[in-house]
Amino acid sequence: MVHVTTASSPSYLGAAIDRPLVSTQWLADHLGADGLVVLDATVIAAHGADGQQSFVSGLEQHSDRRIPGAVFAELIDVFSDPDGAYPFSRPDARSFAAAAESVGIDDRSTVIVYDSALGQWASRVWWLFRAFGFDRVAVLDGGLSKWTAEGRRTDHGVVDPRDGGAFTAVERAASWVDKDFVASVVDGDERATLVCGVPPKQFSGVAATSSRAGHIPGSINAPAARLISRETNEFLAPGELRQALAPALASGDRIVAYCNGGIAAASDALALALLGRDDVSIYDGSLNEWAADPSAPLV
């Protein structure tokens, strides 16, 4: 039986989220609050014998250990377009609304997303919600790693989503750019700062997970993994983030984040949001699309 409260109920979170991150203590204090939905967005990255990267649902890992009450958000084929040209292609508004409702989220919910990695999967889901007009969403800083390191309670098994209401998805067009826009930036016809979230070896072309190695000309490298503390798994403090992202912040132009498939780019976008930048877009096709075009330049 679902306990229903009104938005005026003291325990209903309403618009309690005012920044992209919440702490583990915040979540511990609010677990069980009416209107709160906790999502586990974990995806498992694997490499085959040929070195090619593949992705596996984190549902089994979620079932083994999860934050109490957390519902699994299947990023591979529910919160992404399974028929998209590339892995993790963003869904359309109707499909995203259905995905949100499938995990018990409606227009009045407050959503906290975590993963068991470095926050990049959670950041992607955070970005999707924001891109579809929903602002009461944040990432759990430090994710499951910090939660368990602090000795906080975990459960096992799968939680059935609550019976929520309707979710309204209205896409914010400025959240995304396409290949043509990026090409216009490279050609000098549009002004934007390109920020690439892949590891340095991929950025330099020493290693590659796409069809061709290298980065889009004029890009700044801001590896998503270097925005996270190795000790706590949390995002770096603001001063350290400013230092790590200084080349991107130096420009007053719009920022376009990309990576291999729009995942690490979401971590860059979240870090930039923490520093007050609200002019960030993600190139959703990223290098998966760009490198597949032999005429698209790579450095």
C-alpha cells in the first residue's frame, strides 16, 4: 500500500535540492521521506580479449548491495534509446517520461542518483533529468563507495518502484549539440569551448576506444576521473575543481562537453555546474559519432 501525502506535508521534500550534489549524510537524514526516489544507475564497463569495451547492466551488483530503498535505473536500454545509432544515445521526451515513471518518479519527486563507480553513470542520469526540464535531482557525492566506507546500512534484493503519478518531460534544447554544431566550432563559424572528458592517453591518441584515435581539434582535456578524490570518491573541493577546469573556465564562450559516448562528459558538466556554469551542453554522439566519419578531423 502506498502512503500518499500532499506537497504541503512537512515530510514531503518538494524543492529541497538546490545543487547538483548531496552528501551521504544528507541522504541518510532523508531516507524514507515522502517524495524521495533513490536511483542506482550503475553500469559495468568490461573489456574483451580484443581490447574492445562493452557495457553490462549493473542490476546484479545492485541486487547484491544497494542503499536502502534504492530502485535500479537501467541506463543501457531504458534511460537511453536502445535503437540509437550509438550506445547510450539519449531518448526522446516521451521515452524518457516513460523511463522516469517506470522507476516511480513523477513531477513532484525529488531524485537522488548514485552508482558504484566514479559518479559518471549517476551524472549521466542527472543530466538527462535536467535536460528534460526536471531540476529536483542530484547525485550522491561519493556514491555507493563512500556510503559503504562510512559503514552505512545496505540492503540486497530488488525494490519494486512505488506507484507514482505522471512525469512531464520537456526537452531543453540547449542541453545538447549535434555533430554539425561541433563541426561549425572547429571551422570557426561558431564560438564554443570544447571540453573532452576522456583519459589523457585517449585524448592524446595513444589509446582509443572508438574507430579512430585522438580528439576533436581545439579541445581541452578534462578527464572525468581527475575531478574525483581518490581518497573519498567525492568530487573535488571547489578550489581544486577550478584548477582542474581552469582552461575551460578561462573562456567566456559556451562550453560543449564530450567524451566517447556522452557519459564522462556528464561528469564534466556536473563539475562545471558546481562552479556556476549554466551554459554547458553535451555533444551526445561524442567520439563514437565523430570518429566514425573519416572526414571529421582528429588531433
